[in-house]
Amino acid sequence: MITKEAVIEKLKEVKDPELDIDVYTLGLIYDISIENGEVAVLMTLTTPFCPYGNEIVESVEEKIYELKPNGVKVEITFDPPWEAPKGLRDILGV
């Protein structure tokens, strides 16, 4: 059985190539749902013009597929726009 915690651990292995920080810590993951063995992820990117957007989405899918789900759906949204979480802003000094 796939758990949300297992999905989160896989997402922590996917790094943003520009910032070298994982997508979960960056706050790019808005929602994770698991239904009938299928994993759905609602996420965003740091900007709609992110040059690594496709690469990041593919990496998210690949990592989740390592858990052997029945399927994976990754949906991108920019509503709300990404904002770095407070803990991350503290680490980055912004």
C-alpha cells in the first residue's frame, strides 16, 4: 500500500536544478492524493516560465513510479502563485 509519507519521501529526492533544493521543501507540492493505488500530485513551479519545468515534472513522475502505483497524475497550477515557505526564506536569507 502506498502512503502519503512514502510519496513525500520520493518527492524529497527531486531537486530543482537551479536551487538544488527538493521540490517538497521548496513548497512546490500543493496536494497529494492516493486513490485505488493511483497517486495524484498537484504542484506548481517557481515561475510559469521555469526552464526546467518539464524536467521537474518528469522527475516527480519517475520517483513516484518507483513506488509501483497503478498510475501517476501530476497537475501543474499557478493558482496560487509559488511563494517560498518561511523556513526556506530563513535558510536562503531572503
